[in-house]
Amino acid sequence: MLETALDAAGGRVPVIAGVGALRSDTSAALARHAADAGGDGPAVGADVLHPP
């Protein structure tokens, strides 16, 4: 989906990727993917506590 948004924006507007996830390592991986794909920045929400 990010790649589609980047293609549609064509560099005319910034594309901010949502990288929130339940696990920090997943959020980090999503942020790396967004940066590698050419995203302009991440939108990161604070982790929430989920009981096991």
C-alpha cells in the first residue's frame, strides 16, 4: 500500500507511513521498510499494554 501511495504522490507531497504495531520490533521493521521504500517519515503511536 505504501508503494502505491508513493507512486500516486509522485514526489509532489510528503507520504507519511503508519508504522504502529503491538510489538516494538515490528514497528521498527515497518519503519525501516517505509524508509527504504522512500517514505518521508513514520507515524508512530505509543505502544499500549496488552496483558499476555
